[in-house]
Amino acid sequence: MKPILQLYRGYANEQELIVMGHVLKKEHNYDFERKKIKNATSILKLFRIKTIKNFDVYLHHNNEIIHTKTLDDGYFNFCIPLEKETHFGWMSYEVSLKYNNQTTVCKGSFIRPHKGKLGIISDIDDTFLISHTKNFFRKLYILLFKNVNDRKVFKDVVTHYQALSQAGRDKPEEENAFFYISSSEWNLYRFIAKFTKIHKLPKAVILLKDIRRGITDFFMSGRGSHDHKFQKIKHVVEFYPTLKYVLLGDDSQHDPILYERICKIFPVTVIAVYIRQTGKSPKSEVQKILKNLESLNVSVCYFKESSKAIEHSKSIGIIR
């Protein structure tokens, strides 16, 4: 059976390019069906993915071919030095594999942000995508039976994110570095990419949790340890050390705790933290964390409606 390449958006700074993907035994496309049962079948198939370990993959860059092999879960990551890259914005890259004397080439995209001052890192579920994470059974029902076209964003969140993407920019194409970092698994990458495009959220690098390869894993989707999320946020901040960061999350899981750790490690780098209130009333433990962040000179906003977050961003001069 012909192996399949699945590529993800990559990113670059002045010295380094990082692109990544998986090699699958066969294609498991989420087909965006509108009917409930067909959508559920598509989602469940995404969690029955079979990957290929130690498979040869090749990155084509600057007239060079760079070779690596997949890890045990079929994941590959090219981290290569940049010497000649002078362009900014979104650019394409190519990865290929060989099977039975045939070569398959796939194109992905990566961003090298235009020089600027701001980076934005956002969670996904219940931060901009309404997911009802606190209610386990409701979350699973929505994931299974609500098609990507039927899923909703919070009111005014797109306006806020678009403004953050353009903050400090004079040209629309010169977007700020934007990352969606979540405890959702790579299985849901195409769903998330499609959803953000439908709702005209900023095009961003999407960094997710290790791929799941069994139907029982579906019921643990988004659960378990969130330390991978902390490590990915830390990596991004270290990768673009000259930027000032805005972190956006919600109070349904561990975002406030993770963001507090980041702010303590990078005491002059994070300028604002936004936490969406998902319940009927604010959580006292979240308020305590945010008060502590304020003592570190981080501007905080604990909000129910995105309109409040927009007003806050205006008041501290991030957006116009």
C-alpha cells in the first residue's frame, strides 16, 4: 500500500527552518461531511491512523535534498540551518518519499515573519473554538456529530485575533507571528486548519499533541498531561527571542498555570495574558494566578466576552 505524506505548517527565524509531518500507511482524510453519522465516521477514522516508523523522507530546499527518517510514531521533523533565505512571510516547501521506484512529492508552507515586535500564541478549544471541554460527554458529542461547517467561534473573537495579527503593521500581508498550540492531537490538524480558514482567523502555525493511533485513544482526546503544550510554547518563545508575546487561553483546563510558568521563565517577554471565562462565574484560583502575573508586570484580562478583551488590548496600546 502506497505511503501517504501529511505535512504541517512550518516556521523559520533568521538562522533556522523547522518543518514537520507524518508518514501514514494510507490516507484518512476528514471529508467535511455535513451529515452527522458520516461526520462521526470521519472523525473516528482519524483516530485509527496507522503510521510508518523509520521511513525515508526528503526535504527539498535551496537546491539541496536533505534526508531523514520518521520516528516510531511516523512523525518527522526537519530542523535545518538557513544561510540564503532573504524572504519574509508565508513560503512553500517540498518533502518527498520514495516507494516501489515511485517518488511522491508534497508541498507545505512555512512562515518567516516580517521583522516586528509582537508574537501571539493561542490555545484552541474554548479559547476561540466553542468545544465545551469541561463537559466530557458534550465535548465528544460535538466533535463526533457537529461538522466543521457547523462548529462555532465565540462572538468577536475573530475581530480580536485579526487585530492582533495586524498590530503594529502597515501592510496587511505583513502578519505577526501567530501560533495555535493545543492539547488536541495531530489527528485533528486538517479539521483545525479548515475551521480557522472558514472563520477567517489568522493563518498560523499549528502545534499539536502526539498523534493517536487507536480508537480507544479517541476518548482521551485533549486529556492527560499538558506538559507538551508548555514545552512547545517555551520553544516558540526561545525560537523568536526578540518578540514580545501575547498569550490567549481559557480557564477550562491548565492554561493559566502553564502561562504563569512561561511568564516566570521569561519575565520581560510576555506582555499580556488573556484568559476566557468558560463557566458562569470567575474561578478564584485563576484570579489568584492573574494577580500574581500583574505583580510580574504582565497585563492580564479575565473575560467572558471577547469585546472586553478587545477593549483591554486597545487600552494597553497593543491594537488600535
